[in-house]
Amino acid sequence: MSKFVVAVDGPSGSGKSSVCKEAARRLGFGYLDTGAGYRAFAIHLRGKDLESALNSFDYQITLDPENVQVTLAGENVSAEIRTPQVAEEVIPVSREPRVRNLQREDARGRIASCQSEGVIVEGRDITTVVAPDAQVRLLLTADPQVRVARRNGDASESEANLLARDTSDSKVAQFLSPADGVTVIDTTNLDFEQSVQALFDQIAKVWK
């Protein structure tokens, strides 16, 4: 692997997006939120059959943790992908095998093309499928009650949606329990800074 890769899996509300983005910012690494691709595809799929949607998907995401921008056919959808409607639409989309294959290949390509010395990639089945050879492989988790409480302040997703998405995704991706060689970071009793530090501690064991 030509660059330093940190692969992070975890359920919704575990803190992986905010923690990974901040860690990438402080380290000067790239940051890739693979879930954004699924949400963008859910928007793209509206009014289309799956085959034509797969063949015409024109999606871009910046890897700058300071300024993550998502575009679909040149249109900025960074805000739209976080709406409650898209949070619901993405549940069945993320279970479709051809969509998952498309997104996995897309993520691998973006990792390879990242211009930073390292990149932190987070989402579902990152440690097992997308980047199984990453130098650091982590599972960020937290008790379900804590995860729901954290997301209650996020208007983009209801408690029912959060749990439904995890249940649905767990049928096609491994992110609720660690694979061999994956280190667990339980953020249940950690605040934001402590969670970032826990991530740093794991990275520091490998990256000098």
C-alpha cells in the first residue's frame, strides 16, 4: 500500500465521522466518508431504474477534512445528503449488492489517488473489504443508548432510522463486531477529545 491508511468501521452514532474527520485534520491526512457515496447514489436513483443509475452515476467527494464537498453530476449535494428524506432512502440502496460493489471500488480508487501522506477512511466494511491491508484497522463503537442519544441532536436522522439503518446494513456488511486484527475503540464513556486521542494512540503505534 503506497500511503498510510487508517480504516475505520462502526455503527451510526459511534462518533466515527466526527472523530475521523478531526483526526485527519490534525494529522494532515485525507479523509474519506464512504457513506456519502451511498447517500449521493440514493438521490441519483430517484426516477431511474437501477441499471441506468449505475451506468450514469457521476459522483465526486473532496478528501480535504477541512472542506468536505459532495457533488452529483456537478451539483453540490453536501447539505442534501444529510436530510431526513435521504437518510430514509439510503437504507434499501445500501443493501443492493451492485451498489455496494460500485461504492467499494470507488473508495479504493479514492484511497489510491489521495495526495496526502495518509488517509482516514470510515464507513461500513472498510476494515474487511475496502481496505483490509490498511496499516491501522479500527472498530469505533458505543452502547446503543449512547449512540441514539448522540444522534438525537442530528435533525437528519431519527432514532428509528438510525437503528433501522444499522440493522439493514449489518446484513450485508461487517461493522458491529471486529474482524481478526481489528482493534476496538469503545467511545461509550469517552468525550470527543478523548475519542480523538484514542484514535491517535492507535495510529501512533504504527505511524512515525
